[in-house]
Amino acid sequence: MKASRANEVWVSDITYIDTKAETGYLSLITDACSRKIVGYHLHDSLHTDGVAAAMQMAVKHERINAPLIHHSDRGLQYCSSQYQQLLAKHNITPSMTDGYDCYQNALAERINGIIKHEFLITKPADIHQAGQMIKEAVRIYNCRRPHLALNYQTPQTVHQQKMLASFT
């Protein structure tokens, strides 16, 4: 499915972030149409709280004015009753891969790679420093990094254009 409007399909995934002191787990939620990261959270464990915090950020900051699909892999965090209840509370329809095939969640996997390999090029000292680096990386990614797939526009620019178009 190809999204044609902002906040039509969100893709989500978790990736690990190694620091000098420990490993953190970054949950990202990305709008499939604009490629804007709409929610993120760095957590010190793989508990559902991390993905739930990313979703809470996304629904707090985004206007959802039409049906929204949330696509993820079948990780325990996404299958949990806590997360499924959060989706239901916001009238978000869950969608999941039919197995553990990373190609069925390729956009989310791609965003993980961009954040880790283009922006986190030095190993953070700890989770706190990693959190600061990720916050800055998301800001730069959304507002300053042009994408070929977006005709060399930034995710934020495309997201705003698509949101305006949906209200006219």
C-alpha cells in the first residue's frame, strides 16, 4: 500500500543503540507518505513502555483527521494488550507483517538505518547523551535532510504540504 496523504499510514520499528555504558532501544514511528518521524522514544529496555511513549508523542503532536493505519512487525511490544489498547483509544487500525520478514516493514527499517548510520556516527557515552543525539538527529532528518523519493524536499515540508492539501 502506498500512502497518498499525511497521517494515513504510520510505520514503526525498534532498533538498538549502543552506548559506551549500555544498550538503549529506539522506537521510531514514521509517516509513510512524508517520511517524517512523528514519534520516537529511547528506552533502556525492550518493554512496551518504549513503543507506547513513541506512539503517545506521535498522537500528541499530529492531527489525525482521517483513518490511520499503524504498521509494524510482530514484535511482542506491538502485539501487547497495552499497545493495542493505545491504538484503539486513538482509533488507529493495526497492521502487522505476516512473519518476521524485514522487507514487509522496509520503510521503518530504512529510517532506522538512516538515523543510526548517518547521524549517530560516534558512540554516545550513555543513554542520556544518546537521547540528546537522537533528538537532534530527528530534528535534522525531518527538517533539513532532503529525500530523493520526495523530489529532494524534506519530510517536514512534504508533511506540511500534505496536511494542508487534506484540509482544502
